[in-house]
Amino acid sequence: MPFFSDFYARNFKLLLSGRTPAQHCACSSFQKIVGDHYVFADEESLDKYAHDETENLYYRPEIVVKPRTAEEISEIMKICHRDKIQVTPRGGGTGLSGGALPQLGGVLLSTERMNTILQIDERNLQVITEPGVITEVLQDAVKEKKLFYPPDPSSRGSCFIGGNIAENSGGPKAVKYGVVKDYVLNLEIVLPTGEIMWTGANVLKNSTGYNLTQLVVGSEGTLGIVTKIVLRLIPLPAFDVLMLVPFRNLEQAGEAVSAIFRAGFVPSAMELVEINALKIVSKFVESSAISIPDDIAAHLIIETDGNNMDVLMQDMEAIGNLLMNYDIGEIYFADDAQQKAELWKLRRRAAEAVKLIGYTIEEDTVVPRAELPALIRGVKELAAKFNFDVVCYGHAGDGNLHVRIRKEGIPNSYGNEEMHTILSELFVLVKSLGGTISGEHGIGLIQKGFMNLVFEEHHIRLMREIKKAFDPHNILNAGKIFDSK
């Protein structure tokens, strides 16, 4: 294992005894830093952290460490930097691109104990939080004070804020309110070399030097480990209205998305769910909330929010009238909070449901919203050409289509030559439509082989040079976004 080469040479006797150098560090230095109860090398713990939600991939770390503070992480990173030990940071383990998979072994550093909301500043509409706070927990905490943190990934009930920072997550509300980067004001991070630093300031405007805060957001844990986060908040809208629109033609559902925005409406969410995905998830959660006639191809979930219910109802009525130009079924309005929650449950659990029945490969394509019909058509043509099953769903309002693939004998795209060929064609199509290969899941491990389809070599070279400036020994989440060199 070359990434441990120097350390291995100095600890050859330990290897002969069956204990790796990383595990030896845990029994001595790491335990002194975080305590005996927060360092793990047993089989059960290593298995638990060997996978996330990415396909069916499995890579075991050699050791798991659970620090509580930035200072503890700093001491851990100083040891790992000195001895060139690989470190993989991990949040809630809900990632879909392999960003938290320790494919090079080494240390798995979990932030799950860093789970405190430190301050909700109502005067300045800000919250300061640690990275291990579950996204929905933070949303609920600020909601109690009539404040709103809009980014809400489908996994919000289990994903961590720190992981959302790493992937620049979005979710349904992104169409109106933006993604994580639009709410991050400042970050405390620990560098791969062990230094602790703040990337910016707790202000709404900052033109002081390079914007390191936004560089770290979306960097997938490759540049530093986030230990504190300052987020801006907005007032909580008083009302929301939700409707479900069935379409008899999948491409028409895509066309309607752009038409709604061109007519001057800005929904707070607009989600597309292909009918096969809806059937699967309805059965999975044992829900009969939505009628699924045989002639329906897809549904759009459309939500508006604001502080004037009369205006929201007028907007919904106008949107409904606009959609009469398409081949649609009967529009369904959610009358109360329970009905709204049921519809959102179906959408949010779609990925989990389809994966369980074999749609293990998920792509996170994004195109300008007017090109969504062309993307949908192209996906279906590729499925016919290469003989695979596919279901589509996603954040149609911002052109972000999640493509779930099931092909017999191929559980993973990563490392599979046939799937690489299929996905290359998909991503060439996406680029030709003015899009890119990931809207919110990140590149991580499984998409890095396609970076050359969307970037020139000098672009990738510049990214590598940035990585080297932060991480001279290439120990922090190495092999993610692009191969280690």
C-alpha cells in the first residue's frame, strides 16, 4: 500500500504482528487525542464505515476515529501529514458519488460527535453549527424561531450539514432559493497539514482576497475538514401550496417546466417523478396517496410559498390553466399538512426505493431547464440502444435530472467498462445540451473518469495544483474528483 510506504518501513515489526501502522497509531497517539472509546479497529466498525449510499461499493478503512473538536482533528491531521497516512472524512454516510469511501484504506475520520448547533443569531439571521448536525434537525431548530434554511436534500433526515457543505447540496427548494453555497458565510476548517483557520468572515459581502469559503464548499472533503459553519438564514414563509400534475407524456412534463418559468412564475419547488419510480416508491412505503392510472407517464410536484395565501392560490390557478395546454390528467391539490407530507415522502424516498429493486446506478445530470425534454428523450434512446432499464426523477425546476439505471449483471458503474461506455455517451449528450455531469451529488470516486468530457486538461491541472497547495502530501480524501498522482 504505497500511501503508507514510509510509515510501513518504520513499522515492519508491527506488520508482522498483524497490526497495521494506522492501527498502531490508534492504540497510542490517536487514543491519547480523542480517548480510548472513540478509536475503532474492530470488524463491525470497519464494515459499518466501508460503504455509503453509492451503488454497491465497499472499501474498508483500517481504523475509525471520532474526534469531538477542531483541536483534536488538528492533532490527528498533524500525525497523518507527518507519516503520510490517508484520511477520509465522513459525515452521515448518505453520499451518492463515493466521496466518503476509504478506497485507499487508512483512517476514516467521522464527524458524528461534532453535532451541536452553537448559536442561532436572530439579530443577524445567522446560525453557527458544527458539521455533524443532521440537516433536518438544524432546519427544525431555526424554524422554531420563524427562520428558514432552504437547502433540503432528500436525505435531510439523516445527512449532515458538513456533508452538504462538501457536496454543495441542493434539493427541491433550490429552484427558488438556491443551493448550499448561497447560504455559507464562513467556515472553520482544519487543513491537511493540521492548521486551523477561518476561510472568511460572518458578513453578507466580502471582497477581501480570494474567496476561500466558496472554494471549500463543494470541494468534497479534499481541501480541508470543516469543523464550524456559519450560515445565513431568511424569514420563514408563512404559507405554502402544493399540487400534483399528471402528464400522459414524459417529454411534455419536461417542456411544461420551462413554460411555467417563462410565464413569470417561480415555484418554491418543482419536482418530476416518472411513473415507474412513483409505482415503486408507492409500494415501498405502502402509500395509496396518489392514483396511478395506466395512461400516465410522469407527475410534476409543484409548490409555491410566500406570505400571502391569496396570491399563492392565484399563482397556482394560473399555473394550472397554463398546463391545460398539455396532455394532462386531473390536477390534485394537497389540502392539508398531512397530504403535503405524504407527497413529499414519496418524492424523497424514491431513490431508496428504486435502489432496493436493482436500480443501483444513479447519475446526477443537470442541463438548462429548457433542454430537459431533450435530455429525457436522449436517456430513453440510450436505454433502448444499450438494453438497460431506467427511471428518472429529480429537481426539474433547475434542470437537475436523476437517472437511475438497472442493467443485469452490472451492480456498479465504477470500474465497469460497459457502463463506462454507456455513461460516456450520456455525458457527451449532457454537455452538448449545455449541461454538466453533476448538479449536487459531486464527482467523488465514481464520476472522476468522466471529468475529461467536461473540462480541458488545463482546467483539471489547475484543480490539481489547488489540491496540492492545500494538501502537499495528498493524504486528505485522495483519489476523489481526479486520480491521485
